[in-house]
Amino acid sequence: MLDALAKLIQHKPESTSVPHLIVGLGNPGREYRESRHNAGFMVIDLLSQTFGFGLSRLQSKALVGQGDVEGKRVILAKPQTFMNLSGQSVGPLVRFYKIPLENLLVIYDDMDLPLGTVRIRPSGGSAGQKGLASVIERLGTQDFPRVRIGIGRPNGRMDARDYVLDDFNRGDKELFNQVLERVRDAVQIYLREGLETAMNRCNGPLEKG
């Protein structure tokens, strides 16, 4: 009897541990599925596949799934509000799950970084990324970790909005798939060893060759 009670006590911290919320920003709908602006969604899909649990529930205007990863409770989310209103989903999720800001990781595309570049940061402004700006507004702070995925800027006179909503071309898609794997690895390192280690190992451009 005492042995059984001891086992229950030992397992209790796992079920009550503070969760991590990992959010990818993007736009819902088939027409946007492979667009540059959906880089965050694509990372979440890859993480879902890697971690072995799907995003089958609609909660706080987001597709949500959760499971145990690296000994931690992890919640994956893809807001369905469209990019510019992402905070309407992220804010309520943070409050519902009582997520400490250091346990929130937001992943999104960034035109200010060249394609093939990953930047993980503990905080910072939106730099014009409207999805992140919405999250900052709803949380009332910019002090939370994020992963910026470089998509570069359009050549010539192509409108920035058209560029981010367009799909990657064949050559860029090959490089972007490598970026997805880099970000997946970075998230796993973050969960296992912390944000600083993930930054040290994964920040920067992909090596060519």
C-alpha cells in the first residue's frame, strides 16, 4: 500500500508540470498552405509529426494538440485567426494554460532575414511582422522567446504582400525544407537544454555544401 502511494507521488509532478506552448503563425486555408507566410504553420506540422501527436482540437481560435516531449508537457498551436490577428488566439491560450512567458515560443516568417537563416531570440519588437505585433499587443509585453525564419525579400517590384502569400519556388523550397529541419532541431534543444543552448547551436544561416 505504501509502495503504491509512493509511486503515485513520484508520478504526480509529471502531470502537473508547467507546460510549454509552441505557436506557429500563419494563415488557415488550403490556398495558403505552402506560402512563405505559413512558415510557422509548417514548423508546427513537422513538430506534430516528430512528437507523435496531432492537432485535433479547436481551442481559443487555434488548432491545438499536446503531449509529453523531453519529459515536459508540450502544447502545439496553429492560430486560425489569420496572421494579423494571431494575438486573439495566443493571448487566451497563454492565460488558459497559465503559461509563463519564458515557456512560450512563437515561430514565424521574417522578410528581414535572408532565406536559409534562423534567429532565435528571448524577446524583442515585431519589426513590422503583423502577426507578432498582434501577439505582443494581446500579451502586453514583448518579453517572450521567438524563432524568426528568414524568407528574404522579393526581387524587382513585386509587392511584399503578394510575395509572402506566394509559394516558394522550387529552388527556394529545397533550402526551406532544410530550414524546417533546423528549426525542428532547435525546438527540441530548447525543450531539452534551454533557450540559450538552442540559440548558440542553431542561430545563423545554413552552411552550404
